[in-house]
Amino acid sequence: MKAPFFPVAALSFGFLFSCSSSYQTIHQKAVLVDTHNDVLSQVIFEGLSVEQDLTGKAHTDLQRMKEGGLDVQVFAVFSDETYGPGRAFKFANQQIDSLEALARRNPDKLQMVYSPAQMREAVKAKKIASLTGVEGGHMIEDNLDNLNHLYGRGVRYLTLTWNNSTSWASSAADETKTSGFTQKKGLNDFGKQVVRRMNDIGMLVDLSHVGEQTFWDVLATTTKPVLVSHSCAAALCPHPRNLKDDQIKALGKNGGVLHLNFFSEFLDPGYSQRIKGFISKHEAEISELQKKGMGGMAIREALFKKYPEESKNVNPPISLLIDHIDHVVKLAGVDHVGLGSDYDGISSAPAGLEDVSTYPLITKALLERGYKKKDIEKILGGNFIRVWEANEPKPVAKK
């Protein structure tokens, strides 16, 4: 059901005050799930520690996760196409090792979870329920035993492709190339085996990054609801990484969930041109800051702070993220949308959503848009939990 629309004239002062005073209560009581955060590969392996305050250096650290009310985090296990056979699977395991070590060092803050039941226990104990999703099917190195191994280590979704295709599934980046991609689009027979094995063992099939033909081949193959862990709506922002309306409708029929990415370029078709203009204007200054060893996020923050009038309209408003939520709700229903920020894997998010501490502002915006408490709870995390439970392998009946 689409969220009710409230004309501006009907928004009384009392209603706005009610929104302001109650959104924090709703946010605290809801189970907040983020299905995609790249902090493992982008921060920990750069020698930084999320146990410290990384404000200005990264989107994520443990203190700000707590401030944002985050209850469940799927940490992305990622490598790009340069990690070939013999390297990608090993690197995936190293990242899982890193998360497990982090949880052991912080038992009062994080808990590794491997099932929805364990997730609920962690949330009840006021710990961040932590699990992993592998971003890029190349990391199984064309080996179903590797897939089984990763599941055994707690990986609960596999993104079938990253921007690079695998030998068995084509990516959105490759499917939309005008030339140079000769592989047959979609899943081949081994790709269908991968999907079926994931269904059998209880690993969610993630369709972010995959090509349109791969998307349709998966829906024709899977027997379980699928996940789209960090993408947006193409009708509002026509990027190859985003889902078209017919895909969103089909996702709803499958029972799956589209988790919206916070990346400005996936939300706002005008963002790319605005940021290019800003960078071009300050190119010399950016070069000087780079020579001083300053990283991308620090440079952005420094320049935005120095040129507030120029920068205030570069990033899209939070309302645009809510527009994408509205669009999915209109097409598929409120049971089929969630949040997959892509923090520490993106260079820009909507103004106000600068890091993991800012999730409550999404709850506030949803409430002001007219969403009811029960539907906000679904968007914040309930929908993911439902799909995870639907993918859990059924226990074998005893004879």
C-alpha cells in the first residue's frame, strides 16, 4: 500500500511537532538493518580501526553505529576484478577473519550471528548483530565447495556479480556496454547451479550489480525470495545499477526486497554534473591537498566546509531517498523496500546522511511523509528479516 499523501496545507503545527517528538522513539524500537557497508575492505584493510573515532576519515565506526541506532549490519566482503583465481577466495576469508577478530575484541558491542534467531538474541542484548555478504561472485572462483565454505563461515548473501561479470553471470556494467562484451548475457548452466545451491543451503541471492538478463534468469531459477542489497529505482535515476519498474514489480511478486543505496549518483540524475563542476572549479586546491596526503573523504569535507554556499546544493536532499522509497512502495508495496547504504563504498550521500550516525533522520523523513509506524518498521529492517527467514533451510524431519 502506498504511503498516504498529506498536502502541505494539511500539515498542522501539531502534526509536525508530533513527528519531531516521536520519530526517535519509533527509531529506537524498530530493528534497524543495513544490508551493505564496505567498511571491511575500505577502512580496516587501510590500517584504520573502527574502534576509534573516524569522523572525517570514514563513514563508519562503532560509536557512530550505536548513535545511529543500528541493530543489524551486513558487512560487505569485497574485492574487485583484479583479484583473480587463487586470490579472491583467500581475500574473502581474510575479511571475515577481520570481522570476527573485531567482534572478539568488542563482545559488549558486536555479536556475530548466523541465523535470524541469533540476530534477535543479539538485538535483545543491545549488541550490533553482525553478519557478512560477499560482493562479487568471482570470489567463489567457480567452485561450489567455496560457496559452501563461505556459508559455513557465516556469509548469508552472495552478490552474483560486481561490475565485472563472472564466467557464469553477466553484470549490469558489462550488459550495458556498447561494445567489447562478447559473453552471452545472463546465467549459464553453472550460474543456475550456483543459484540452486544457494537456495538449498540458505544463502540469499543478491541481485545488486547484475545485468538485466541475469536478473530475469535468476527469478526464473530461484525458489526463494531474493535480495537486492544496494541499488535504487531507474525511473527516478536512470543508472545501469538501478532497477527498472518491471524488475521492481517482479521483485515484489518474488517476495524479495530492494534495499536502497545512499550513493548520490544512484539517487539523483543531476548529481554527477554538479560534482564535476565543483571539482573542476577547485582542481588546483584538490591537487595540493592530495600532495599533503589527504584522502578523498577528508578533501571533500574540507572543501565543502570552506565553500558552504557552493557545496550546499551539490548533494541531493534526504527527500530524494524517500522519493525512491515511495516509488518502490507504489510499484511493489511496502513489504519490498529497505536500506542498503553502501557506506564506505560511496563518495557522496544525501545532505544530512553523512555517516552511520544519521539513520534516525530517515525515520523522521518517513514519518513526515506520512508513513505509519508499522510500515516504517518494515522499511528499517522487518522486510530483510522476513526474507532472511524465508531463505533459511528447513530442518530435515527425523524418521
